[in-house]
Amino acid sequence: MSIRTDDVAAELIARIRENSGFSQTELARRSGLDRSVLSAYENGRRQPSAAALARIAAAAGMQLDLAASPGVAADEHSGRVLAQVLELAEALPYRPRDELTYPPLIQLRA
């Protein structure tokens, strides 16, 4: 079974609800959401925030860990990109900026 990227949160919420045995109304009440909002999340009509997903999971007695763990490849790529940016910055010609000038203030009459 293939899940579209847009439907991941909806599938996750449906599984949380099914595993907890709660109705939509009960899970919404426990998570502090309107039932209509939880229904929209579960049916893919709205995308929940990470905080909302965590609240829904917590209301069902589960913990949701959404922390991304960057891999070595991502760190190496970031390092290469940073090196390229620094090289480009060093290659730019130096051009001193003019002194900042400010427009005259409007004088208010007393």
C-alpha cells in the first residue's frame, strides 16, 4: 500500500485513533481539538502542525517523536555548500558603501 506524502498525517491520526480505541469525538476532546478539526485532519482535508500531531498522540497515551536526525551525508553536503558560498563571497569585488543618509524629518507645528 502506497501512501501519498499529503496523506501521511491523516494515516497516522487514523492509526492512533484505531489503536487507542477512541471515537473521533473522544480523541478530539482529550486532545483539546474540535471534532470537526480532527475529522478534517484524519480525512486529509487539513494538515495538522507537528504540535497538533503530538497532542493527538499524547491524548491517546502515545508519544510522537518528530525530531529529524541528520545523517553524515547531509552534514557533508552542507559543508560543501558552505565552502562554495564562502568561495563566492571571497571572489566578490570589494566595494565600500556610501555613508547612510536619512531623509529629513517632517517638522510638526505645535
